Amino acid sequence: MIGFESKWLNNYIAKSKIQTQMKQKHIYLLRSIIFIGFGLSILCTSAQDKPSFIGLRTGVSIPFGKYAAKDLDEGSFAQAGFNVSIEGAWFFKPKFGVGGAVGLNLLPVDVASLGRARVDKDPFLSSVVIRSEPWRIITAMIGPYFQLPISSKFSFSAKLLGGLLYGKTPYQLYKPDYYLLPDDWAEITPATDMKFSWQTGIGIVYNLNTCIDLALDADLFYDKLAFGFNSSTGYYTDERTIAMINTTLGLRINL
């Protein structure tokens, strides 16, 4: 029991290190966005009547449903990670436009829960040590944008986009402890898949000045990807739900 607890603690420490590194990257990206945004505002002298923009956003990716479920059959053990995206839109009317967004999402794996689930399922497995990279999700989508002023400073925004959804499963190392069997490290190599998918989002835009807007957005992604793996019994496909909400803060440069 003590050995299992110490290995569980190692998993917890490894997960904490990954989360700390992701938080540091998140803070660095947020500072970069603020620096770039105010730097570009010096070059901007006036805003258009139509709210065309280009912007940079970063925030938190929150998995839900089966994507965050701690279930070996259908769950992915994904945890909240971070997102960074570049977005732009051209408004051909004061309220309507077209644009696109490209985003990267990194979501760590709950290795402690994954290890417990594997021990509970296998009666011959006494404990397991797991090291895991995060899930990587990349999106590149285009579609219509909508923006409605609600005061002199605030506006409501919405979008419905379609395009590429790309996913990469985590690279993982396992060290299982079986009864009466030697311990040895095993690996699960990443698999990828991509498909045409969708993204929808809403947000609140605050006009800082004639050049810069501050945007708080919430974007929804929900789809399924099929990942192919090679095993000792042959090739198989593992279908997984990708479901997450991105809450982001960013700066828009008015064009």
C-alpha cells in the first residue's frame, strides 16, 4: 500500500509540474498580447465605422462530458488547459462580417485518475506509474461574425465557424506493477486525426480607444475524432469525443 501511495504521489508531482509549466506559458502569452496590442495602438490613428479587426487571444480550455470523464472505455481524462488563438474579421456591414480564427489547445491528462482506473479494471495490476504529455487540439475555421453595440463602450459579439479540427493524443509512458511479473516501461505513441468541424462563440467587447478593443469570449467545440493505433493484436480505431469550452481574454486592433 505504501508503494502504491508513493507511486501515486509521483504521478501527482509530475502532473503538478506540467500544470505549472502551462500556467507559466499562459502568463507569458497574456503579457505578450498586452505588449503587442499597446504597441500597435501607437500606429493606429482612427477606427472604421465597421468593426473590422485582427486580434490575439489566450485563456483556459475547459473539457466537459466524455472528454473529461474518468472512464477507460469512453473518457479521455482531459483536464483544464490553455488556449491561444489568432482571429480576424472583415465587416461589410456595421453588424455583419466574415472572418476566421486559428487556435491551439493544450489539455493535460489526469494521470492519477487514469492510473487508479487501470488498477481497478485489471485484477492482476497492483499499481502503475504513468507519464503523459497533454492533448493537442488545433483548429482553423472561417465563417460569419456578428457584433451589436449595447452602449457607447460595450458590444455583444457572436460567430459561427466551420473548418479544420485536428487532434493528437498524448504520448504516454507506463510502468505497471503486476503480481509475480517483472516491471518494465511501456509506451503509447500518439495518434492523430482531423475532420471538418464547427465552432460557435459569444463575447463581450469593450472599446478602450479608437484603435484597441478588449474582448472576453467563450467558444464551444464539440465533435468526435477517430484515432488509429497499432497493437499486438493488430490495427484498431479508438473514437473519442472532443468537447471543450474556451474562455479567453484578448486584444483586438481595429482596422
